[in-house]
Amino acid sequence: MTHINGDDSSTRNNYLLFTYLPSRMSQIRSYFLKLRELVEPAHHIPGRLRLKFHSPLVAQMAKMRMGSFTEQVANIPAFKNCEVHAARRSAILEYDPQLVDPKLLDIVFSQDQAKAFTACEQLVNALSNQ
């Protein structure tokens, strides 16, 4: 366990922020990279991305497991809403296109895995700076 010397609460708060933020961003990166394997883009306009799950079973499982992803996303000002509709086999991600480059999201969910990984890193770095 890491200890912070001194009683300066602002130092302690900054330390907690900087240790929490990379962990949270790492989780966001992991969720996006896992999600891209289960979906394909169905429709995208700046500010709203609709993803289609490959199968009904995957959609149902995603709905049960999306809780932690939506909690993480809810703490990022750039994202407004994230919903999974298992019956429609789709997920909707609403975001602020001024804060999230729509082109990055297109690449994250593209077929090119190497470009998707790079775009995901860029997306996470941009979100970390907000």
C-alpha cells in the first residue's frame, strides 16, 4: 500500500485522482475493445452511435453485464447515455461530438484491429484530458 507523507489534503486528493483516473481509463479502453468484438456499427451520426450485436444471445448477455460499463461511461462528461436493447440486439451510445471525435469512434468499431486499437488509445487519451 502506498502512503502519502504529510497532512496536506490537496496532495492526497491529487494522488487519489491520478491513481484512479488511469485505472478507470484502462477499464474504459478494455470495455471498448471487448465491445467492438461483439458488435458492428449500424448507424452513426455525430453524437449518436447505434451498434448491432452479432447474436441475440450476445445482446442478452451484454445487457446483463453493461452495468459497470455504463457506470464508468456516466462519469465521463463526453458521454451522455449508453443503453443496451437486448430485444433489438442493439446498443446506443450518445456522446458530445465536441468532446469525442466521431471519426475515432468509427475507427474503434471498424474491421481493422490495429487501427481500432490505436484509435481506442487516442480516444482514451482525449477523455483523460477532460
